Amino acid sequence: MQFAAKLAEVPLWGKKLVTVNGEEVVLINDKGTITACENYCPHQGSPMLAGVVKDGAISCPRHGWHYDLANGACTDHPGYTLKTYRVEVVGDDIMIGTATESD
């Protein structure tokens, strides 16, 4: 797990862009649940930081495609998957799992 941000940096209903291991990651606080996904939509690369979060999903700001924040699945076009990251909150620290880790 890698440190991503302090909990206070991602307020309720807010988002924060961080870079972890060279990857741009969007941290999201949806109703008190912290999730993390890649910043670029797998369809045409639109920045997901500008996406709207609702009911555990984020929508791409360019075409409105919806991605489940739990697993990255696109509910509108099943052939596309948004990369999501495992998140743990340890005290005041938001930690995320990255693809380069063996755990």
C-alpha cells in the first residue's frame, strides 16, 4: 500500500488528484467512503477528475459513460473498464494499492 493523501484533503463529496508511483489517481469521498480510480477514461482519455460521482459510480465528463467505483466496470459499455485501486484508511492517511505491489 502506498500513501496517497490525508483524509482531510478529500472532503465529503469531494475529489482530489494525486500521483502515486507515476500514475494519476482520483481519490473520491462519496458519502464518507473513499474510493480511487485512474484519472483518464478508458474510452477517449477524458480526465475523470471532472466526472460526476453518484451512487457509487463516476461518469465520464465527455460522453457520460458510467463506471462502477467498486470494480471499474462500465455500466453503459461492458467492454470498457476503468482502473480502480484498493483503498485503506489508516488513521488520517489514505493508502492505495498499486499494480506494482505483490499484495
